[in-house]
Amino acid sequence: MSDFFSTYGFLLVSMMLAAMLALSLYLPLMSGQLSLASPGFYALGGYIAAVLSTKVFTATGDLYPVPLLLLEMLIAGVASGALAIVVGVPALRLRGIYLALATIAFVEVLQVLALNLDVTGGAVGIFGVPQPFRTQIEYAWIAAPMLILAMFFVYRLERIRVGRAFIAIKEDELAADAMGVNPTVNKVLSFTMGAVLAGMVGAIGAHFLNTWNARQGTFDASIAYLAFVLIGGSRTFLGPVLGGMALTALPEILRALSGNGSLPLWLTEFMKDGRFILYGLLLVLGCVFLPQGFVTPAFFSRWSKKAHAAKLKRAA
Amino acid sequence: MNFATFIQQLLNGLSIGSVYAIFALGYTLVFSILGIINFSHAAVFTLGAYFTFTLMGGTFGFNGVLANASVPVQLPFAVALIFGSVLAGLMAVLIERLAFRPLRVRGADPLLTLVSSLGVAILITNLIQYLVGAEIYTFPASTYGDLPPAIDFGKLLGLGQIVPVRTVQIVIFVVSVVILIILTLIINRTRFGKALRAVAEDTTTASLLGINTDLFILLTFFLSGFLGGVAGTLVGSSVSIAGPYFGISFGLKGLAVIVLGGLGDIPGAVVGGLVIGLAEAFVPPEYSGYKDAVAFGILFVVLLIRPRGLLGRTIIQKV
């Protein structure tokens, strides 16, 4: 078992972080806003943690204190949230594809800043971020509870007034407005929630990866998170979580499959060198054949007799 | 900034701006008809450059499956440019059939089509890397035949000082302008262009009037891919093909161009391309690190102040 954890520790924690990043994109999507800004806040959170832990908090001793890591996460979350409000208030007047484009621009501008400022270490980035744990799997002590908290938060959110307001805006903004739901406040709120989550994950990420540079918040990352949400399913919070985990593990699974010798050699070679080709193909096939994603609300209703009865009634 | 540098930067800006324009027209044509941003356009741009490189008799490096392969033809640049771009156009048609049409037939969410087109971009980019490796390919030095590498604009304009301008820039500018003129004539003066505009205005009504909309969507994708291929070849021949990813950042700048011009607006894409090309050319050298932020800064500001673009018209949101 310990062998398993030492081999796959990095992958397991990566999967948890990816699930949270997918949730950070799902939150604005709850109110119908396609925002690709998550990698920007993720990068920001990472830089805050990297700068604080290497330049400000000079902890002595073997391991970096965990309470300081938690403090960094708090600061990263607050800073990301504040920036999200500043950017979100004007940007969320835009709808659909325009908002997506504005957030792409936001991520690119942040990346250029990261490449050019002194505090972020330019193109080289920040090295030697201190480690609070001896092995990578131990990061699960932070990542797993945080993932569970985030999932519980979104699960509850889907069932209370604020979350229902988000969903009302997603279904029809004008109708929601007419019913007394303030679209601007709620859209900015959902955008900010996603940003806070992404910023906090970034703070973990900087320690986890040990180094932080401008390659962390890129357009590619935006696309990967979007794929997590849309392939996983954008109708319930479990979709992004499972999508993030599965798609992060996929390259490793393909690599493991190609390594055990049970497949013909040409296929093995292809899976090793061309696994991103499969990744792209899977995205296209997923959109064409599974437009709702893998996890849909109907997926759960199989266990619920009430929903089943309602379905029969609709069919009749 | 002295006058010579000004002229040089002006021509640089016009030349890169005109490539932005023809590239962004590829996005805009598809958007005007389907209301979808086709992210695979950036990958078609990359493909076009590789196609032309191959048709000119270029040999691939030792990485990738097609190591040291080459085709047994050596076409001159102008011919290879046309054939390479036609191939890129055919690729765009294939992409439409496989990644757009199945979703359109079902009436899927436009955002889903966007992700599907991104999937195609990832697929093509990594397929290129798998086949020919990630190294930089440079077009042969004799690409433009016997033209001198630079032309002295100071002598041409009688300025009394030397203002060297790379021939590449002029070739790019001339090719782009010629293509822009032909395209404008096709769209505004021919029966084909009229039908195309009708489909863009209202697909359902156009089909009721006897226009084969499905065919026109395919033709639009072909045109879009052709323009992407030309742009890719021109950029590749002016600098080099900087690996399979070289279309991606160009593709993002293309988005800035079409938003600036107004999504789906054809003259707007041309104006937007020139504005962004010139804005980038006039970034002072000490801030050159921020050059890539210019397009996105403009994009962000335009979205906030005038979301319909410079020349775009207001669309009334109906319930």
C-alpha cells in the first residue's frame, strides 16, 4: 500500500487539485457565466504563496509549518476574491462568448505581467518553495479535506436561496430579474466564489509543485478545466469533480496500459507519444456523443423512486 | 523615435496587421454564419504553414514518425502557397463535417461546439508533433526567388537617409492586400457572395429562398481554412515555423482582432487587424516584454466599453 502511495502520490493529489479547479469553473457556470478566468486566479494564488513562503515568512527548521500554509491559503483566497470583484463588476455585464473572451484576455494579461515583473521572478519563476511535508501524498492532508469541504459547500449551495438564484439566472436572466433576483450581484458572487477557490488551490499548488512560474496559468489550463467540467457534466457538482479526477488520471492510465506489454508494440508506442492526440479526440467525441457530460442529474434519479415516478408521468 | 524608425515600424505594423486581418477573417466568416468561435482555426493556420513547407520540398527532422520524409515535388513559393492553403481549406471542411455538423444537426449549445473545436485544435496540434516532431522549421533562404532581402525605402521615397525594410514584410503586405481585395469582391459583387451574406443574415430564411445552406456552410469553412493557411504560410515564411504550437498564441490574438472589429463583421476584422498590428509595432523597445499584452489589453477594454466592436451594430436582446 505504501508502495502504491509513493508511486501514485503525486497523481492522487493532482487529481484532488484538478477536481477543485473544475469546481472553481463550475461555480460561475451555475449562474450561466462561462468564465475561463480560473487559471489566472490559480496562478495568482500560487505566486502569493510562493512569494510569502520564500521571502516573507522565513521559517526555520526542517519542514515548513502547516499553519503558515493555511495562512497563505487564506491570504491567496482573499486577494483572489478582491481581484475577482474588481474585474467581475464590469466584466459580468458581458454575456456568453464575450465573457469567455474577456476572461481569456484577463488570463493572458496576468501571464504577461508574471513574465515581466521582478517579484514573480520573470520567465524563470520562483524556485525552492519550502515543503511542509516529506512526501507528496501527505499533501492529501490538506487537499482531501478541502475538496470535501468544497464539494459540501457546492452541494448545499445548489439547495439554498443563493444557489437557486444562480440557477434562475442561468435559465433566464430577464425572468430572474423580474422575479426580484439581482443578476449583477449574484453573477459577481458566483464568479468571486470560483476565484477564491482557484486562488486557494493555487497556494497549495505552489508548495506541492515546489516551483511556480508563468506556465501555471495559461490558456491551455483554461481549456483543460473547461474540459473537466463539460466532459464530467455541468448539471451537478459531481460532474466537474469526477471529470477533473478522471481526465487528470487518463494520461497516466494510458501510460500504464502502454507499459505492461499486453498490447501490440505499435499501439504501445502510439499511446506513449500520442496520448494527447487521444485526449483531443476524446474531447470531440465527448461533445458529440455525450453533450450532457458523463454525470447528469438523471444519473442519480435512478435511485430515487420519486424522480422515477415523475419521469413516468412526463412520458405518459 | 526618428522618422526612419517610424517608417519601419509603420510598415512592420501594416504587414503583421494585414496577416492578422486575413487570419481573423477566417474566424469572422464562420462566426457570421454559425455564431460560433472556431478555435480549430489556429490549428488550421499551423497546418497551412506545414503544408506549404512540405510542398516546397522541405524535409522533416529526425523526431516524429515521418522522420526525414519529404514529398518528391519542389514547387515555387507562390504555387506551394496556393496548394498548401487549399489543403488547409479542405482540412477545415473535414473538421466541419466531423466536429461541427453532428452538434449543429442536434441543435447543441454553442459553448459545446466551442469545446469540440478546441478538442480538434488539441488533436491536430499534437498530431503534428507526433508526425514531424516539435522542432523549428525554417523556409529555404531562396523562398522569395531573386528578390533582395531588404529594400531601401529611403531612396524610394527620396528621404535622403537609409530606411531598410525587409522584403518579407512587403511580400506579406502585398499578398494580404490582394487576398483582401479578392475576398471583398467575392462577398460584395458576386451571386455567391450575396447567397453567403443571406445565409449569414438568417439561415432559415435563406434555405426557404432556395439556398443550399449546408453547402454554403461547407464553402465558408473552406474559405476560412484557406485564409488560415495563407496566414500561417506568410507568418511561417517571415519568421519560421516555431513548432506545432505556433498557431495557438496567434489564434488568441486573432480573437482580440475580431472582438475589436465586432464579431462576424468583415470590414471590422480588417480594421481590427491593422489596429492591433500597428499598436504592437509601436510598443517602445524597452517595454517589448509587454508587447503580447497589448492585443489582450485592447480586447479587454473594448469588451468593457464597446462590446459590439468598433464597427459592429447593436443587437437587441429579445426575450
